[in-house]
Amino acid sequence: GSLVVNYPFDDDEQGIAIYSKSPDDAVFQMLALAYSKENAKMYQGSPCKDMYPTEYFPHGITNGAQWYNVPGGMQDWNYLHTNCFEVTIELGCVKYPKAEELPKYWAQNRRSLLQFMKQV
């Protein structure tokens, strides 16, 4: 888990972790920022310091391939084959939070989700 909005491309031709810009990179960045700006902890860029002390995402967003390379991922496939603009939203440092923590996740992401829907 992490706390970041990840946007295409998740893969690059060389199979290494470098920025892989899609033709709609500016749109993807705008969508990702619309979400992250409403989540203060995400927007700060380094929310999981205890688990990943060197991980930093400026403004809480990242290009997927720059973070880590994912060949054949669903996000890229949907973009390339169906023209669907998809981002991956990582909601927390703990991959499987306890049920009693879910209201906290809702509170942290409610405004982000509403802002994300407004982008339509």
C-alpha cells in the first residue's frame, strides 16, 4: 500500500522505472491532482515515512512507470485499447486496514472522490 494517485503509463519500452509519458499526460496529471489536493496527507507527498522512508511523490501523484514498471497492466490496457482514462488510487500505507479504520479512510477521501467526479 501507499497513498498516491498513479497515472499512465505504467510501463516503458525499456522495462525500467523511468517517466513514461502518455499522449494525454497533462490530462492525467490534472485528474490525479484533482484527487490528491483534497486529501491533505496524500498531497504532502511522503505519507508512509515509517514504512518507506525514501518514498516521495510530489503533490501526491506519480507516473506509474516512474514509480515502478508494470508491463501489461490494466490501467495502460484500458487507455490504449478502449480510450478509457484510468488512474490507480492508493488509499493508504496499510494494504489491508482493520474494519474499524474504514470510517477514517472515508473521511480522508470523501472530498477527493467528490472532486474527482466533478472532473467528468
